Amino acid sequence: MLETPARIEPCFFEEHIPTELADLSVDIQREATGLGQGLHPDSAAELADLVRVMNCYYSNLIEGHNTRPRDIERALAGAELEEETRPLALEARAHVIVQRAIDEMHRKGTLPRPTSVEFLTWVHKSFYDEMPDEFRVIEHPDGTQEPIVPGRMRQDDDREVAVGRHLPPSSSRVAAFMDHFDKRFQIAARSSSGRIIAIASAHHRLNYIHPFPDGNGRVSRLMSHAMALTAGIGGQGLWSVSRGLGRELINGIPFLAV
């Protein structure tokens, strides 16, 4: 198995972005800019809160966790939860809290580069710091359990992982792969259309590397959300990355695509 970071290539277009894709990225930017036009800022903010709930609902659904929106809203409000729905509702609450923080950082102009190790470890740590105990462990096929350390990527002495039939880079090589990943997508983000088109590629490559023992899907979806904000297609928080991914998964797109 090749263990050089070039294993994740091609990450992006080597020479130039095809005209058709560049034109489509302009269309996306125009449509996203039109979202929420004419809405009072308070109304737009209230709608964005509803979309966050929808986004985390679909993010959980991708993981096979079906959580009712009303339970998510109860968890966010700090209401008492039924025992059988509590873990999933608190998991969804964690997603909303992190996405809300990402949106706030973007609004203030303090959002780090979404493909950076700094940002990705912050997302993982923030998410798992809010997770219920039931979801803070990894169940291995041999029946053993391993605690999840919030914000910690796979390292030299970690057990190797498999994601279905996919074998990610060895734990000892994750740091090198992530360094290459970030440098590659910094280059891809040098143009307006590049920032948009790079979202899907970065999403796939992060899941391919599988840098964390668990939680990679959720981190990649939150990274894609942050990349959309940075690319100027966030639409004031009025559209959901995870809803589109969830619909594609239902239609049979393989795991690594989401």
C-alpha cells in the first residue's frame, strides 16, 4: 500500500478549471447571493437557526441516527428528554452548537482556514466535548472499546482502522497526509471558482484520509459548511450542506462521497 501523501492525488485540476464548471460556480454564487434578499436581518437569523436544525438532522441521518427535529429543539432548549431519545438528541445538539460557532466566527471575520489542521481539530474537539458519553467511545470488531479523545487525530501508536473496504493511510502517516491536504487546498482556493469547486474534493479527500479514529463524517460536513461560507456561497445560513449529501446517500452514493 502506498503511504506517500500523493496517494490522495489528484485533489484538484492540475492546469485549469473546465469552462463548464467555472460557469456553474458563477451560477451557484449568484443564486446563493439571492437567498434571503429582502428579509429583515432578525428574520434571516431566525430562519438560519431552523436550517441548522435541519442540517444536523440530515448529518445524523447520514450516520444512521434518526433524530426528530422536535427532540433536537428540546435538547437545544435544555428541556428534559426521554431516555430513549436523549443520546441522539444531545448528539444533534452538539452539531448545532459547533455550526453556530462556525457561523459566528465567519460573521466576525475570525474563521480559520477550513482545511487547516487547526480548524479541523477544533471542530472535532468542540463536537466531542458536547457529545453524550454513549458516543464518546469506539466499539472495535473484537468487542473492545476505546475512548475518543476530542480533537486528537490518529497517531503512531494507534490501532489501524478500516472504513468498509477502504484502508485509510496508516496512523503514523496521518500528519504528513494532512499537511499535504491543507497545502493542496490552499492552492485550489486561489480563485473564486476554485474555492467553490474545491469543497466537494476536499470533503472526499478528508474522508479518504480518515484522520480521526471516529467522527470524520461529521467533521467533513462541518468543514464543507465552513468552506461554503469562505467561498461566499453560504447564503446567510439559509441552505444546508448535509441535506444535499443525505439525499445523495439515500439515492445510493457510496460512503466516501459523503
